[in-house]
Amino acid sequence: MNIQEIKAAVISGKKVFSDSEMYSVIYSEKTQKWFIVCAVNGYTIGLTHRDGVTLNGDPEGFFIG
């Protein structure tokens, strides 16, 4: 999935994961930023690098669950 597909899916209410269902993509209304959150330990990283374009993960690893 590319970044536009990921964001559109999350906004439409679908659950998007990165590599496994342990890592979910979320949008924070409070900070207005996108994150990947680990369900096991709460570790959180940005959906993208600082450039706002390059995904933190392989685009092929993102999927709708």
C-alpha cells in the first residue's frame, strides 16, 4: 500500500497494519499526526520519516485487516 491508500483506509474506518496485526496505523486527532503503534508494548513511531513521504516500513508490508 502507498501512503495515500493507508491514510484513506484509516480515515474511512478500516484497520491498517504494518507487517503483522501487532502493528496498527493510527491517526492522532490531538497531534494531527500519523503513527504505527505496537499492540504489545505501546512502542510508537511515525508512519513516515521526517520527510513526510517515506514510509517507516516496506509499502508491501501494509495491509487492511
